[in-house]
Amino acid sequence: MRTQVAIIGGGPSGLLLGQLLATRGIDCIILDRQSRDHVLGRIRAGVLERGFTDLLEEAGVADRMKREGFVHDGALISYGEEAFRIDFKALTGHAVTVYGQTEVTRDLYEARDRIAGQTIHDAEDVVIHDADSNAPFVTFKVGDQSLRIECDVVAGCDGFHGVSRTTIPADRRQAFEKVYPFGWLGVLSRTPPVNHELVYASSDRGFALCSMRNTNLSRYYIQCDLSDRPEDWTDAAFWQELKRRIPAAQAANLVTGPSIEKSIAPLRSFVSEPMRWGRLFLCGDAAHIVPPTGAKGLNTAASDVHYLFEGLTQFFATGQTTGIDSYSARALARVWKAERFSWWFSSLMHRFPDQSAFDLRMQQAEIAFLRSHESAQRAMAENYVGLPY
């Protein structure tokens, strides 16, 4: 097989890149090691920055999001019983859109079907060859059949555990990592949200987040020990603990019900530099991970897609390499700002096992400063709705 861009990874970043490239007549083949049903069955974040929604519009896949997504002009921050709202719209002129990652992925798959774009699922033993040359190629297997794709460029959108990052020689890349000493226990339930906007809660018992997917589907999280297992938590125990961590006004409005999905996610900050080696370009989780606090993971992948799309459009239209040569530096400059915000927000809202009494007072003072200073709220709002590309 022959294509211009081989995209490794059929999640939202790989599909979005493929759809954007198609609008410029650039051919690509997408590979994914999972089935389509498996990809669509993953429960992931659903807060989209303004830049992401603009990219979906540019790719021609924003119609359902605009009909069914929820525009949030702000979010509620609480510390114990004290709560205040950050008004994104008033502070920045922008909002965020709550629309599940699964729905974004479904829309992108359907758009790819309409243009008859080639997507190969259940691809095993994927190997990227000659990435540091002008003629890279990818080999893989589907069942017992061995296949090969010759291409001009490889886009590695295959996540933290994919093959793309490790294709870059170890002596050519540097990793930066912080592992947090807790996880998030998440529950999905067919219940109405406790609040019309997200609630980020800090309490003496730990962090909690009240989120939603739609008017009858809610997503809730509580900070938990890394040693915990989902089966250790009954639904009743989860709801009881959540009520203890959110303000009484929200706890009184909480509608509980059976969980339809329950999982624990560890938290880490991770960046691998550079994000380019020859004709191989990393996007999203293949190059960086952020804690879910602040919903930057999917959105940072989208900014990578934006920069790579710009560079590849220039390259295939004119042969110039300015855009692809600057891709890693441009993407990383924004990535590190997102990492900073996610680290700051995580540090602000969670309880750490080694926190001293002084540390707790500093955390309280930081939240008090955020509550009482418009400049601090504006800085948070600008980061939350998404820094410009």
C-alpha cells in the first residue's frame, strides 16, 4: 500500500488529523490495534476547549456537537462548604463545550466513512521503519496477513503505550515525569447532573469532581488510594463518600443510582521531547500525559493536531519544510503550559499524603486568593477555555 501520511492510532487525535488532511486532499491510512467497537466503548473526558471545537468545525464534523453538546460558561470551585464560581465567559469571552470523547470519536468515524477513508483495525505487530529517512514505511499484521504501507510521513497518535514514541532512539529523547500518589475513582450513572456546570471540590477527605455527559448521564470522581480497586467500592459507599466531599447544597441535590461503569485512573504528568524524529511526528498521549484535573489531555492532543496539520499542509502543497521543522518546538511550547496548569490545579485541589499543616494553610490561602482576585480567576479561565494556538 502507498499513502502520503500513515497515521498510527485510530482514536480522536488520529481520526481528527485524518479528517483535516482530507479537506486538503492529502491521503492517509489510519491503523489501530483495537476494533472499532472497542475504541467507541472507551469512556473518556468530555470537556472541549474552544480550539478543539474550532478544529471540529474546520474538519466538517461539528454539527452534532453543536446540537447536543452543552456550552458551559463557568465552573464551581469549592473548599469545604465554601464555594464560588469562575465565570469563563465574562473573564475571557469564551466558554467550553461538554461533549463526550466517545461522541467525538463516533462523529469522526462516520465522517471518515463518508469520504471512504481507509482505516485498518486489529493491526498487530506494528513497526515503523526508516523514520529518519525521506521514505519511511510501516509494517503490521492483520490476522495471518503481513502488510506494508509506504508513505512520506508517519503520525504517531497511538497513545502512551504505542510504538511511535519508542521508535525514536532512547538516546535521542528525554522524558520528564511526575507520578501523583493517588488516583481517581470514576463512576458513570444514568442520573441527572448535580449541577448545570462542573463542580471541582476540595475537602479534608480529598478531591471530588461532579461532571456530566448529558442531562441524564452523569460522571463523578473522587480521589482514592492507588491501592484501591473498583470492586472495593460499592455504589452506596461511593455515593456516601462523594456527598461528604461536596458542599451541602450540591449534596442535597445529588441523585444517586446504579453505576454503569466504574474505574480507577492513576494520575501522572509526562512529557517526552522532542515530538519529531525525521519523518515521524508524535501527537497526544504518545508524547505527553496530563492529570485529568482541568481536562487538558484530549485538548492538548488537538493542539498537536493543529500544528501538525498546518505543517503537513504546507509540506504537501509547496514542498517547504518550515512547518514540519518547527512542529515539535511549537507543540511543546503549548504542551508545557497545559502541563503547568494541570499540575497547578491538581496541587490546589487534592490532598497529598505528605502534606504538612503549613502546606494545607498554603493550599487554603491559594484558593482564597483565587476566590477574591479577578486577575487570578482570569488566568485560570484563560487556561481552562484553552490558550490560543
